Amino acid sequence: MAILVTPQSKILVQGITGEFGARHTKLSLDYGTQVVAGVTPGKGGQFFEHAGHKVPIFNTVADAARETGATVSAIFVPPPFAGDAILESVGAGLDLAVAITEGIPVKDMVRVKRAMQGAKTRLVGPNCPGVVTPGTGEGSRGGCRIGIAPGYIHKKGRVGVVSRSGTLTYEAVYQLTVKGIGQSTCVGIGGDPVNGTSHLDVIKLFNDDPETVGIIMIGEIGGSAEVEAARWIKANCKKPVAGFIAGATAPAGRRMGHAGAVIGGAEDTAAAKIAVFQECGIEVAVTPSDMADALIRTAQRSGVALS
Amino acid sequence: MNIHEYQAKALLEKFGVPVPKGAPAKTPEEFVTALAALPEGPTMVKSQIHAGGRGKGTFTDGFKGGVKFCKTKADAKEIAGKMLGNTLVTLQTGPAGRKVQTVYFTVASDIKKEYYLAILLDRATSRPVIVASTEGGVEIEKVAHETPEKIFKVHIDPAYGLADYQIRQLIFGLRLNPAEAKNAAKLIRALWNLYWDTDASMVEINPLITTPDDQVLALDAKVSFDDNALYRHPTITELRDLNEEDSKEIEASKFGLSYIALDGNIACLVNGAGLAMSTMDIIKHFGGNPANFLDVGGGASKEQVVAAFKIILGDPNVKGIFVNIFGGIMDCNVIATGIVEAVKEVGLKLPLVVRLEGNNVVAGKKTLADSGLSLVSGDSMADAAQKIVKLVAA
């Protein structure tokens, strides 16, 4: 089944005519993703054309959803307008909004998150690589690619991957694929201090997904989201889980690229998080090169076939 | 973005938070005019650097204390002369210390009691939180650990803002007398307005004090802002002091690179923040020491790679370079070409290990191999990390 999106999910792209949004919309279309609409205020009625695809552009998300049946939005809108764009997809009653935009002011996200309370829309991101549910074609084509991840490194299968970081997700996915182990869905939740879907939210979805048999959870310094997820896993998750935490050598008080990757107190260091992982039965990857192997180790111990 | 105490105090005053009367000075000539603005009597002299622990710091010439109490303005002027231009080392500056380019004179207040007050983001709830404590003037982490019952917190609903009952919760928690409570209520409201209206990341008043005549004052102030929101606060952006920032980090930001200097000798050049952090980790894991964090971002161009090489080579401690690129969407061959050109342009003599993976990687590796450069190829992150650690140790 995969989680969040399937190859049949209908996607609209907010910011489809911007350079960034256009580039990745083309890659998603090439991948075989059902991109059915674009939204750029003032460009309604035009089309986004690429390799034989003709994607209609609408002025509003509500129009796009109503006319095309899109239920998921990929948001590539520049930071000053991205909070508003997220709320527009919420207002249109979409199931899922995936915000790729990096650099949204924290205050905007605090307000957006408050305004989303009780809404049916789930937010993934912002500042994230997006969501990929691989397909069965060559280079996993025919799947659903929302965001900026390279589609071809994936392979359809049964491992769920959740991470705050983009390239580290690709690293894990690639290690799995090279070993012949496919993925059910890969979710980048983003590196910002205030985001929509958390590690724990995704872990719960993977736990409930019959197709997913093992999970890789990748975290980093800052905040306590990984710790919260680990404790839930210990109490509730029967599937093998491997984990990695980036930032063991990061100095305290410095923001390491991601706005959220900063050590504030004793609890959000890499060492503290790794200790909790171990205590919760999560197989810790010793280095980032060890992520797929760590999952294989724990799966073998619990007699789970990953592929 | 961080600002100096004297800038923070001016901002606090603008929002209606009472502070002791004060004036900054950047030259000995300005000492006279700054002190003329203050009444005769006990005066504080405060070194202005972006680091905590100033009071307990030592200057590199042996002079002790970056914050001093003086009985008279004449004494204050003399002490200021010892601080200005001198380099202050505190627990937070590292051994190199920071050069004091501004001193701040304030009226020395009569202190009845010290408190703690701060506003920041609580990540767990995605809401701002106001933290107050009856224990001021000490490290709040220590109070939180040893006597958590002395800390009071209220979370602010961003849809409503700070409610009056929440201010009352804080004030009753701090056990202020009625006159103090009235002043503190106004102060907390004003501080909240500052935090919310300016997109601050944190405002911290430590200590907040009461005086014998029941005034409530911000004796010290630390204010930082969300970099992503600076575009809508031009007057705050002007408060940035480039003297307080690492020149290499400033240079890197001009090229869209995220760079942080560390104290090791293996430089890293990586795409993506998570991968960059874990590249530092894996170097350490195999016994090496990373010289920096450097994220070239998702779409590294040749210009960025050249700039990145120049920045990391500007660090005299660097004895080797580890390039770790996962070219997801990017063409690895474009990156490889950029690396080769960069190495030639800067005339690199140090060991270089390149680990390249992803899109069009075969062509990329061929470009590196055919370049005639003496670089070493790594197959995985672990393989490449072990190679660079070995080369640098040799």
C-alpha cells in the first residue's frame, strides 16, 4: 500500500512556473507521477508543457483541486509566500501538502501550524526533499515523486525511510537499492524547527502499513523528535528499526545548515539521542555508510525478510 | 543573527521595557560624550562582544573582567580605556577571544533581587514559551536541572497572543509585591511585543531586577533574530556587526555556501546539511578531526566549488580535503569537472579524497581519473573517510 501517496495519487504543484518548481515538475512527470495541475496566481488558463505532457495551470488551489481531482500539493513557492501557500492547500481541503521551500520564517510556520489545527490536511516539511513511493518500472519509474529527490535511486519494496535530511535520505535509499532491498515509501520531513509531520507520525504510518516490514529512521542534533519516536517504537512497534543521528561532532550553539540542527541543551545532542535509540531497541548505524547494513542486522535477528 | 547588549537595550526601550540608563562608545573621544549623558555616581562599564561570560572573562593582556563596577564616572572612563581595543576571552569565545570594539556605560542600579525572564520557541509544541524564574543572574540550565520548581513557563497561542492571565501566572509565580507586579506586567507585555513583532529567535533578560523603589529593570539583555525573517526588518538587519562573525563564514555566505570553522585538520566539502554533518562524524569515527562544516547546497556550480576550495584552504590548519557529493539530481560529471577546475585554479598541494555517487557517476569518476591530478577516489563514505584520515596522518 505504501504510505501518504501511491502511484495513483493526483498531484498539483504550487509554484509550477518558477524555475525550481518547473525543473522538478519535469522530473516528476518523467518519473511517471500523476502531476495533474499547476497553480500560479495570474497564470490560470495557461499550460505547463513538457515531453508531451500538458498540465493545466490554475489561479487558485481550490480551482485546481475542483477541476482535476488533485488531493496532494507540492509547494515550491518562495519563502515569503510559502506559509500562505500551505494555508491555501489547507483551505482547499487537500489530503496532503508537501512544502519543499527552504527558509520560511519560524513565526510564519508557528502561525500556519496553529491555523492547521483540526484541519484534514497533513503537512510534510517545510525545507524537505519530499515524498517518494517507488514504482515498478525501470529506475522505479511509475511511482509517485513529490519534491526534489532523485527518483532513479529508488526501488519498489518493503522498507520505509524517514529522515530530516535530503542527501542523507538519498544515501540510505541508495544503500538499500544497491543491496537489492526496495522501499515502500521514503519521507523527508525537513530540517526546520517547526514542521508538519514528525518522525513519530511517519513511524506510526509505517507501523500500520502492511507493506512496510522494516524502517530506517534518520535524525540529527537539535530538538527531541527522534527521542519521542524512539520511545513510541519501544512500546508499540513490532517491525525492525535501524537509526542514525547526524551531528555527533557538531559544536553546541551553532546552527549546522538546517535551521533546526542546533544543540541547545543536554538532551538534543547526538550522543543523547543515540543512547535513547539503543535503549529502545533501535539498531544504530555506526556510520552513515552503515544504515542499510544496520537494518539488515536487526531484520535478520527478528527473522524478517526485507526483500 | 545576534546583536550587542547596547543594541538590544535600545530596542527594549523602544518597545517600553525599562533598562538602566546607558550610552555606548566606540572611541576614547566618545567616552566623554557617552559619560556626559549619565548622572554622576556609580557606573558600570561593559565590554560589547557577542559572547556570554563577559564578567568572568580575562583580557589577553591579563586585565580581569569584561564587566566592571566603578564608583565614579572618572573611574569608568579609565576602565573603559583598558577594555576598548583589548581582546576578551570568556568561556564562550574560545581561546582566541574577541576584540572589544564598543564599550557600554550604564548607571549602576541598586538591586533588591535578581530574576530570570526569556522568550523563545518551544519546538515540542511549536509555540513560543515565556520562561521566568526567581533565580536570576545564574545559569538557567543549572536552575532547571537542580530546582525545576523555581521555573515558571507559559506557552503562547499564536492565534490569540499573550493573554493577561498568563502574565498573572508568571508574576504570582515570581512572588512580586503589588507595586513590582504592576511594573513587571507592563514589562512582560512589552517584551512579548518585541519578540513577536521583530521575529526574534530569543530574548533573554538575565538578570531581570527589582530595585528598592519597586522598579523592574532589564539589567542585561541577549536578543537574537530569525535569519529567515530579516528581509522584513531592514532596521534590525542594520544592527548586524560583521566584526563579530568569522570572515570565512561571511565569504562563504556570499556564494550560498554554509560554512562553519572547526578546530581539526581535515576539510570537508559536501552537498546537503545532513550529509555534511555526518561526513564530519565519519572522519571523527575513523580517528581524524574535521576542520569544518561545509554545505555547498543542492545545486553546486563550478563557481561555488572553486569558492569552497578557496575558503577551506584559507584555514592554515587544513592538511587534507574530503569531498563527499551525492549527486542526486545533479550530474556527477558536472561536479567532477568543477572539482578538477577548482583544484587547478587554486593549485592544490594537499591530499584530496573524492567520493562521488549518484547521477552519471561513471563519467564523473572518469573525468577525475583522466584529470592527471593526484586525487584519491573513495568508493563509499566509509572507504573515503578512512583514506583521507590515513593520508593526513602520514
